Amino acid sequence: MKDKILKILGRNARLSNAQIAERLDISEQEVSETIANLENDGIIKGYKTLINEDYLSEKKVKAMIYIKINPEKDKGFDHIASRLSKFPEVVSLYLVSGEFDLILEIHEKTLKDVGVFISSKLATIDGVVSTDTHFILKKYKELGTLLTKEEKYERLKVTP
Amino acid sequence: MSDLKLHHNRVAKHISSLPKSGIRDFFDLVNSMDNVISLGIGEPDFIAPWHIREATIYALERGHTSYTSNLGLLSLREEICNYLDKNYNLDFSADSECIVTVGVSEALDLILRAIINPGDEIIYHEPCYVSYESEIRMAHGIPVVVETKEEYDFSLYPDDLRTKITPKTKAIILNFPCNPTGATLSDDQLKEIAQIAIENDLIVITDEIYSELTYDGEHTSIATLPEMKDRTVFLHGFSKAYAMTGFRIGYACGPEDLIDAMMKIHQYSMLCASILAQEAALEALINGETEMLKMKDEYCERRNVIVKGLNEIGLKCFKPKGAFYVFPNITSTGLTSVEFATQLLNKKQVAVVPGTAFGQCGEGFVRCAYAASIDDIKIALKKIQEFCDELK
């Protein structure tokens, strides 16, 4: 049941417990208890809204920064990654395979702020060998949701 | 037009005598209206998954615009047989026991034409998909109806089937999970029906187009039962599970002699199914499971919502185990099926299909398809509630 509830919340986190209960044909109490457990166990980390930021008055400058690192003895990549992830302007951070080690997504108010972050916070960390910054020009899809408008196709209203 | 009378003999008797679907007017009315919330569609409300559409485009780009072999692309037939082996425990030869058709509709037409001598009786169960009776008649067969009943959740009760068998009976058509009732067969029922087929040496034509959309428990095909493979023609396609209705692609698997006979008709009438649809189907089989299961999960949630909602309104319906239809009893409203559907449409702009579209024994019921978003289902339920309240 946990998995089924997670799947539903993954599609739409705003559904009420009653709505989820109805869909899975279980009691509302079972839903609320399961969700409480999932939250307590740290499996559900939070609920956020997917916003098409093109419509926001306050625009942010976004970039993906590819980072090469000399891993520290005993600590590997985790120590540096955990330091970086504490900056609130870092919205996501991944350890990846391939030419680079970390991919960091940063949202800042201005281009200058991104520059300052890289030069004074990122590049100064011992172990950071190089950075490669890619500014995001346009988002097409986020977390499985298309941000562009699709033309709706009208099918017949009744068929056998 | 003025000379219609003069031409009254132009149409063949067995065609002019085909029952004219009384439901056509209702369908035309619905399709002419705007702002209708529809629980009336007999197809998925999902668009075919992108990877399938993309594969179709890619096939076009590579210039795959030719005929295929009459039976269909060998690669597709092989993939169909693999799929049936893996998921249905059915073992068919891609070379000789599988034919790709233009939807299950063509496959049904082919097998009926392949086996019927004029006057042979074909048993089918009602309420059922609209074309069975006419397809039998068009093949010069005699349709024999066995009614499925509300008290058995519209399952086919083997004893009812038995009473319909005569020396002229050639075959039985089964469709479970069933359009329009959502009914399924239990293992015991399957066994008994198989027994009846064996005892009376009947061919079983089984339309299992909704089989992936089975929600509680596993789907079992009658073709897997002992001694059944050699007398069963298994019909399936991609329309429902993969939301590919408009591709018009299906297939039949069965004993070599019957597939070969179907092939003869198919090669002269259809030649082959569209190569683009065949390529799309191939992609669906190879990479389609994830998206298909996602859609199935959603159907299951919608089923739970609509079954509960209708029963709360007082329109009694059982919880179907398959397809995407519920078939509530509307006799408590005092209306006939057509009156209920027409008035609901006119007063509340909600479309459902009168049960009589699926046979006379569908009187007293309507078909609600839950191939609609949960939001639409909730609004429809609210409007049906209002409609029923206003009748009191």
C-alpha cells in the first residue's frame, strides 16, 4: 500500500487523504497513518509545487555547474558534496559518472551572484579541480511535467 | 434519392436485414453537443505513449511505406508469440499460428467467415460489443444469444450456455473482460465452458482485447486449458492496453488450419495491415510495458471511485475486475436505458451509453466508461446524483 500511495502522491501531492482513500478503496485512516509513517521515516521528504517560472515576476538566473574533484582520503566525495549542498542557492546536487564528478544546479538572483558563488565559494574549496558552468536558457520539462503547452486533441465523445 | 424504391433490391438481403443500430441517433446527438462530460467512450482517454508514436514516425522516415507479408511482419508475429508465451502461458508458432489484422474487428470477421457454413449457429453472450451479432449475420451464420445476468456479475453462467447448444452450433464467442459490463470469468467457469466446448466439439473464439486491464488477480485465457488450444482462436490487439485504437491493429492466434483459412480471406480482402501500425505495435510489445502499467494503475483508481460513487447514488453496480466499464442498474429511476441516457445528456450534459446498445437484455442498465479523468468522473457523478434527485 505504501508504494501505491507514493505513486499517487508522486503524481499529485495535493490530493486529500479522503481522495487517496477513494482511489485505492481503503480507509482514510489507513492513508493518514501510512503517510505519517512515510514522513517520519524520511521517505517522504516534502511537498512542493511545480511552477512554470516564466510567469513569475522575479526571474532567477539558473545554471548547471559540472565540477571535477580530487576525492579526499577516507571521505571520498561526500564531504565536499555535503558542504556544497548546504548553500541554499544550490537547488540540487548529484554525484555522477563520467568526465565530471558532481553536477550542481544553482539558482541565483543575478549573473554576478552566480559568478561570486563560483569564484568565492566553489573554486576555493580544497579538492575542487575545475568547474564548467552551463547557464539554463529555457526549461521544457521538469519532474516529468511538460512546461510547454500542448495542443489538445478532441476525440469522439461517444463510441461503442 | 427519388428513385430509392426502384432500387430496393440492390442491397443484398442479409445486409438489408441487418438490425439497424437504434443507438446511432443517440451517438449522433452526443457527438453534436459541446461541453459534454463523457463517460461514453469505448476507448482509452490516453494518447498512445510517445515512444510508440515516435517509432511510427521513425518508420515513416526510414521509408517503411510498403506492403508487408499477408500474415504481417515476421518480427511482429515473433514478438506477439513471445509476449503471449511470457504473459499468457500460450505457445503459438509465429510462422503458422499467428496473423496480424486490422484490429480485433477484422480478426473476428475473418474467423467467422472462415468457419461458418450458411445456417451454422454461433453462440455469443449479451450484453456485448455492438458488432458480434451483425458480424455473424454478415458471414451467413445464425447468431444465438446467451444472456449474462446481473446476479452473476454478468459472468457467463455455464448452465445457461449449455441450453443454447444444438447440433448446428459451430462456435462460441467469448469476450472477457467484457465490454460493456466489465465482467470476467472465474477459473471454475472457464473450466466448465471449456468442458462444454470439448463435449460438443465447438470452436471457441475468444476476444481478449481487455485482458491486460485485469485489476484483481491474473487473467487466464481459455486457450491455456487442457485440450483447448486446438479449438480456440485467440483474438487480441493493441487498442485498449496501449491506447492505440486509431492505429487499427490486432491479431489472431490459433490452430494452423483456421489461421490459414483466415489468411486466405485476409489476403484477398485486406492484403495486410498497415505497415506503420505494425511497426507501432512492435514497439508497444518491446518497450510498452511501463506506460501500459501506468495507465492500468490509473484505470484501477478510477474504477474504485466510480463504483463507490454510483452505488452511493443508488445506481447499483458490482465492482468489475477488468476492462474500463461499469454497468449500473438504473431501474430504480423508473426510466428506460435510452430515456435515462437521453435525459441525463440533455439536462446535465453527461454522456453514458444506454445498455440496449449492447443487446436487448441491456435494458435497465447504462454503460459508464471510466476512460475519463478522475476530475471528470467526479463531476459526472455529482451531476448524475443531481439528475437522480430531481427525478424523485
